[in-house]
Amino acid sequence: MNNVNPAGLKRRSFIYRELASLGAQFGEVNGGAVPLNFGAAREAELASARRLALADLSVLPHVGFKGRGTVEWLTAQGLSIGPDSNKAYVQPGGELAARLAPMEIFLLDSLAGTGTLMQRLNGAWTWAESAPRPQQGYPLPRQDSHAWFMLAGEFAPEMFSKMCGVDLRRDRFADGSIAQTSVAKMSAIIIRADRKAKDGRANAAYHVLADIASAEYLWSCLMDAGKEFGIRPVGLTALQDLEQ
């Protein structure tokens, strides 16, 4: 459903009013109000996404699992998770399993936003009624704790250099790498997740995850830092088009 009123849905971004003031056209994705575009022609938003653009994905499903036995339980549920921390592992449905630590996983939905994997995992995890309880970790409500932005475009690394001490250039920070660092003087998680086009071209893209209560501050800092590169806000459709 396109051009919905975010206030009419139960799930919406903390910054939906700011997005609406920038011209966002919202659609309903998995029960939440997600900016699909910002009123520009589709090709124009796609061009922005290839140069430098910022999108708010906070309403798309994301969840965490943490504790002893977490990776073993998730693997038993069919996820593919490698041994290295600070690495994001792509799942068959396009979801990302970001391994932040040996016993902590942050799951991000694919840009389809169906939430199918998260729903299945949340349904499968139960707390044993009595001890000894199995070692299977425990879920974390990342949907409620973390804002989720995506910064896309060839100038993203240069822009990040103004507000982050980690070298995020594409030849130094490989696809799938994770940096748990400071962005604009606040703690954040950065995950490189390039969008692969059908012609084989890799379009630079980075997930940015941070305290949801500071979403408005972080959005404004990212937009301000990107002004010299012509940053534009884009919707979910432009990010999906990067893979066409």
C-alpha cells in the first residue's frame, strides 16, 4: 500500500515527521510505515543512491540473540553463521546475521521486509520451564532499541571520514565487515553491505545502527556531513533498485 499516513500505523520511525517534512511517501511494509520514495522520479532517486543517499529502515524487522549457546541454536534453526566476530553473514533469504561477538548476533531483515525469518525464530525460541535450561541464548528487542539507517553511494566512505575514526574505504573495509565504533560522538554499529546489481556491479552501501532515542540527532548529523557530496534522502524503492 502506497502513500499511507504513518500516524495510522502502529509501527513507524521515531523520525517519521522529519521524513514527511522532506517529502517522504510512505508505504506499509510488514505492518509498518516505511518511506518508499521522496517524490522525485524513480531514476533520480536511483542516481542519488549511487552517488550518496541516506535511507531510514528502522521499521523493517531486526532482532538480536545473545548468550551462551546462541550461535549453536541459530545454526540448528537453519542459519549460516561463520566463526568470525565483526562479520555479517548473508542468509539465503537475503537477511544478515551480524556476529558482534562470539555469543551475540544482530539479525537484519532483507530489503523485502517480510520479517519471515525473525517471526520464525521468535516463534521457535521458548524459555524452558525448569532447570537445567538448555544453552540457547535469549532474544533481544532490537526493533525497540536500535534505529536502522542505510548510507549508500560511492561517496559514503569520504563522508564517514568526517565523523568516524574507522577507515571505511572499500579497499580497507571489506563487504560484510562490521565496525563497532563512534559516529558523531555516539556509539554505533556500521556494517558494509554492498548492493549487487544483476550486471555484476557492486553499489557501496553501509548499514548504520544506533540508539533509537538518538535517531533524530544521528539522521541530522549524517545529512549535514553529506551536504558537500550532494546527499539526498531516498526511500526503500531506490535501495531495491540498486540490485536491478
